[in-house]
Amino acid sequence: QVQLVESGGGLVQPGGSLRLSCAASGSSPVMGWYRQAPGKQRELVATITSSRNTNYADSVKGRFTISRDGAGNTVYLQMNDLKPEDTAVYHCNARRWIVSRWYDYWGQGTQVTVSS
């Protein structure tokens, strides 16, 4: 079991920046951020592996940066040039391979609202 606690959400004007943090109870091979806007399905924002390989949704490339601390237990999402369409609940994710399959663990989510 992995416990994930997110922080850093809030209200920001278009063009502004926010930094999300996710503290995990242990390290996982893959960690990432997903988001869910009202009335929409949860979607990938960015992922990072234990070797620091990253993957981004096309909609956030060049604006968002995902990173992990040295121990790999905390993952960050630096969000710059925020747009109203970035408004969503952002969820931290950790994936672990156990026995013969991947298991996903989720944080409770943090609200990001981009509005003037």
C-alpha cells in the first residue's frame, strides 16, 4: 500500500504559476499526475520514472515540468503559463509492479482553478 498526499493547489490567474507536491509513503517505479475536470474523464498530465524519464500530455508540453526528489518519494509538478482549461482536480499517482501486474495508487486530489 502507498499513501499519497498532495498539496499546492489553489486559485491563480491565467498566465500564472503553481507548484504541486505529492509526498509518498515509499518510492515507486513510476509516479505521475493526472487531472479531472468537471464532466470529463481523468486524463494523464505527466509521468516520471525512477530513472527520471518523463512523459507529458501534448496540452502541457513546454508549460509543465514534472520532477522527483533524490529519494524518489516526492514528486512535483511545476505549472507555468496556466490557462483556464487547466482547471481541474489534480491527482497524484504511483504505480508498482507486484507479482504479475501493475497496481495504481491515488492521492485525494488538489483543486487547481485558473480564472481571472
